[in-house]
Amino acid sequence: MEKPFIVDAHLDLSMNALEWNRDLRQPIHEINRREEGLTDKPDRGHATVSFDELRKGNIGLVVATQIARYVAPDSALPGWHSPEQAWAQTQGQLAWYKAMEEDGQLVMITNRDELDTHIEQWTAAPANNSEAAAPKPVGYILSLEGADSIITLSHLERAREYGLRAVGPAHYGRGRYANGTDSSGRLNNDGLALLKKMEEMNMILDVTHLNDDAFYHALEIYSGPIWASHNNCRVFVNHNRQFSDDMIKQLIAHQAVIGIALDAWMMVPDWIRGQSTPKAMNCSLEIMADNIDHICHLSGNTRHVAIGSDLDGAFGTEQCPYDIKTIADIQKIFPILERRGYSRADIENIAGRNWINFLRNAL
């Protein structure tokens, strides 16, 4: 099978560059070699993502994040001690993305024309060998994972101007605008104002990480485009980080797309961080296929599920399917789906067409 064009709807590229100090222009083996002996992060030496590996996997478009959590004094979560500090961190991340654009590694996609041009460049047959050898810049849609860094709504307007197109209001725990994973409660007044402003500016609402209360509240009131960049099914791992069948059906009714994530604790039950291993827990891409199957069964088609790997989102090969050595190995999911009876058109939907069609309507 020819490699399908892949869109990955969730990669923390700038976090890896600035907080993990990874130069994503280096080969993956060199990134991991530089981390030998380091113990400050749980995934040191286990990175899967580099620009070369994205290209090898025909992953030509990604949703790339800014992320900086504000934490209140009583919070045990890691993060920044003021929204202003969090905002400054996101601006440093933006500066890195711009530096990578200048270096020819990335190109920002902000509207439908840019999207169509970029897809055509990646999918057109090369005219000659020299063109085939020239590395193509990876396209990226800029997303904010957790809105704590939005100091005021005027900062959201500023972010929209510099290219931000999607916002997830919450991450883990209690947030300034909404409460996320492992918490409860509907949107607060600031969260309501945030969604209203996002709707006015036609921004994409990412419901990933919203707790159940906030999830349903957001779907009640938001009439703009909605997606879930990286979520799995609660039927397989019974945790509030995953979506219940009813939540999935609600998203299908809103014409959303759900990206399947490759963090092992979201794929197999009873995962113990730092102790479990992918081989021992039998965590493979077959489980990714199970999640895809389940959403397709609930929707009756293949138009609402895609890829949002979250690879190197504070985990690497120590906590992802054992048949993933680098992000390029996402291509291994498609022969699995083919064996399960998916057609070529179905596979192209899941690989990237669903995200592309969504973006053509949303941007």
C-alpha cells in the first residue's frame, strides 16, 4: 500500500524544543543520544518525533501546540505561577515556531487557500529527482492546549492575529476558564466569555481534556467548529480522560472529528506510570485500531475519527505502542485497518482527509 498522507492533530513540538531542549532538526537517534543519562524527565532517551521522522511517515500537516498552565498556590500540578508568566512561555514557543519557519522546517497554515496549496505541494507527484530530494516544510495549525495563558480576551484577539486557530479551554485539574481532566464543574463566567469571543472569531473549540460537566456545557452553547484533537474511548479505559459513548455520539452530531492518541495509559487499563511496559501490557497499534473501530461503529461511517497521536507529549517509546519506534511508524496502522476490512477511501479518511475536510470548513 502506498503511504497515505497523514494529518496528526496533536503534537507538542514547541514544548519539546523549549522545555525538553530537543532540536527537532536532528535525527531521532541523535536527539536520544544527547539525553543519555538524563533523569529530569520520565521519557529521556525515548523520543519519537523529529522533522525527518515526520517526513518519513508522510505526515505533512500537524496541529502544533502552545501549552503553559497557570497553577494556583495550592495546586500540586506543574505550571507557571501567574497567567503573565504562562503567556510569556507561549510567546517563546511562538518564537520557536517562527524560527523553524525561517529555517524551512515548518509553514503555518491559517486559512483555506494556504491549506489547499500546502496539501497540493505534499501530494503532487515530484517533477524530477531533485524536487523529490528537497525536504518539504511540514504544515502546522497553531493550537493552544489549556487557555490559562490567555490573560484577557484582548490577548485572545492578539493570538488570533498571530495565527492561533484552535483553543482547548482546559488541561488537567482546575483552570482559569474551565476545569479539565480529573476535576468537575461546568464552565465559569470567564469560560463563557472565552467561548463567546472564540465563536465571534470563528475559532476551533478543542473539547479534549474538558471534564464531563464542562464538555456537555460547551456543546450546549458553542455553535462554532468543534473537534477533539486527541481522545480515546472510555469503553476501553474507564477514566474521565476518555470519552464515553454518549460523548462520542454528541460529537458526531456536531460534525466533529476525534483524534486517537497513542499514550499507553489511555490505551490499556491498569497502566502504572514508570512501571508498566508496552510489551508486558500488550499495548500495540491493534488497540489504536480498536478505538478507531469503536468510533466508526458509533457513527456508522469513517468520517469522524482520525489521528491525534500526542507522541512525545511527556512520553515516548517507554509509554506508547510497542510497534512505534518513531512517529513515522504511525503508517503501520493502515495495513491493520486494511486487514479489518477498511477500504482505501476509508483509510485515507482516517489518515488525513477527515481533518482536511474539517479544516476546509473551519478556517
